[in-house]
Amino acid sequence: MNIDVILGLQWGDEGKGKIVDYLATKYDIVARFQGGPNAGHTLIFDDAKYVLHTIPSGIFRADLLNLIGNGVVIDPITLAREIRELEGAGVDYRDRLLVARKAHLILPTHRYLDAATETANGASRIRSTLRGIGPPYIDQTGRHDLGRGDNRRPHLPQTYAQLKAKPMDPHNPYPPIPIDLEAEEAKWMDSLKVLQGLQQVDGEYYLHEALENGKRVLAEGAQGSMLDIDFGTYPYVTSSNTITAGVCTGLGVAPSRIGEVIGISKAYCTRVGSGPFPTELHGETGERLRREGGEFGATTGRPRRCGWIDLPQLRYSILLNGVTQLVITKIDVLNAFESLQAATHYQLDGQRTEQLPYDLCDVELEPAYESFTGWQQSLDDITDFEQLPRPLLDYLQFLEDYLKVPVTMLSTGPERQKLILKQVAVD
């Protein structure tokens, strides 16, 4: 068996959680492969809303195994809070939530470092979520972090004390940040007991055996492709590989094991934080998109920047990920628009281009748009593609022709049942 992949194609917030929740019934295991509590996957069903930051989005499907992979950085405090919320919702997770032993931990001092770095950068800050994501990845590459099963080893207090000393050194270059470290440490140590109570596995061996035994595995990504540490809009990116290649390193699976790659895109574009955003709208249309789409971060609550869909950017992400099918979410947000636009190319230094320049952060791109007639009707009662209004069908056909990838699913609302299927090649 191969491992299928689901990931975002823009700057995050594409609605991955809902799609994973739907597709999970076709799989035996859902595995998160990167990121940490900076993710916010929102699921709405049975008149309740759930936001997952670390736990895979398949946890609400009974009998489905969920693995937090080695590429994920875990904040025990956030994880413990999520588990309490699962318990409050009556979700039986005990035998279904697994943690890779090689996953690394976020320490209280990592959140301190995150905040101190942002403060020190002043106007150049990247507007991090301040969840302490970057520092543990830095420590990992520096080979002096807390991970690889350390949370159960007897030398944990000594290791933690050594790691704590580094950022709290009075000679460090960061400005002082008010933090009650003792209180944070007490919460962290208490939450660590919750993590230690979960079943821990050698993720790479576990998944290899599962695939060899015919189990179906879905790899779940966090953030979006344009936030990839290597291929995103650097330096305004996250600290991990958010593209398909990250599945291999974040779960310990071979490239030959990758099957379907399901890419998710909003019907328009959003971004949280600083960084380039070629199709951003600053006027009333951008405000209308934000208002209609409820565009506020699931993790931070910050208002998202909004703009029209950027097709050269989408084509770039599809190229990077090897996308085999495309899911369009939040199409209902455009229901009331008389017309809509899609960027089809850019003007750069007087030249037309359909490629994102490598120095996107330092150049001025002028998007060129194609306009489309809006459908101006609710999609609530529509259950299949053939029932969609003609202007929307024409628009979707244009997307397929431009992007050279079939649109197989269309999300018409945040609820679990509001999903129209064309063809989903994971049966």
C-alpha cells in the first residue's frame, strides 16, 4: 500500500481539518507529519466546533488510529488541553492516539525565545504565532534538544536544566520578556505526565509494518505550501517542510510510498502575519471577503489578510507537491459576489510571467486578472456537481484547464456534510 497525502496549497487556513475528517473513513491511520501547535484545524459537526492543534483530524472517527509523527514538535501543555477537550466531548482516544518516540518537545523557554526574537526584530518581525515552534527545530538541527523519547528517560530533569540555561543566560542578545517561568514549568511538567501516558511507538517501523499489512494511511499536513521553510516566501515561513517531501522525513516513509496527493485551496487567498501576498486586497472587497469568510485565525484569532485566488502561485504549489487532485474550499463565501477575479499572470519589470520569482519578498509584482460572472445563489441544497449553477461550473472548468489538475471535491460550508464530490480517487 501507498500513503496518501493531504496538504494546503496556499499560506495555510485552507480547511484541511474538515477534508481530513471526511476522508478519514477511507483509511485506517491518519498521521500528522510536521508543524506543531501553530496549526489550527477546525471541525464542525453535531452542532459543535472543535479546533485541533497537535492531534490528527481523524480522532473523531471511531476505530481510526491517529499518529503524531516524528516531524511534529509537541507542546505538552497544548496537547494536554486538547486531550481534556476530547474527554469533555466523550471521545474515546486512549487506544487510538499514538506518538512517535522521535518527536521533539517544545519547552517553556522555547516560547520565551520565540517572543524575545520577535521583539528584537522590531519592524522586521515575521509575526510568528509565538507558540515556540521555531526554537525546538533550531535546537534539533543543533543537536541539543529534548526529544527522541527523552520524555520517559530518567535523565530528563538534567537535560531540561541544561536546555533551560541557554536562553535564560543573562548575556544572551535578546530583550527581556516578562515570563513567570516557574509557573510555566510547573504546568509543563504536569502536562508531560499526560504525554507520557499516551502510547509511544517507533513511527517509521510502525507505519512500514502497517503499509506492508495493507493498512491505508493518510498523511495530514499543517500550515500551507507557501510557508515551507525551503520553498515558501522565506523568511516569512514556518520552521518545517510543509510540502509532500516533508511526509518522508516527518514520518519516516520512502518517496516510493507516496500515492495520491490531495491539495487544498480556498476559492480565494488569505494570509496571516507578514510577508508577500501578490493578490492582497486592501479595500472594501478585501474586507468583504474577510467578513463573509469569517477570516480570523483558528490558533491566534488574528484577522487574516484577504485577496483573490492566485493561479500562478497555485500552479507553483501543485508543481512542488505533485498534486493529483484538487479540493476547493469556502466556495460559498463567493455566493453573493456579482463577479469574481482570478490572477492568471504577473507583470514584473515590464515583462509578463506566470512564475513566482525567487526574490518575491523584494520585488513588486503586479497581478493580471481574469474576471468571471458570479452565480449569486446559495449552494446549500446542492449535492452533486451537475446541479451547480453554470457560472460556477464554468469557473471550475477554467481552474482545471489552467492548473492541469482535476477538482474532485468542493466545500460549500464549514459543516461536515457540506461537501460536494465529483470523483475522489482513494476508494
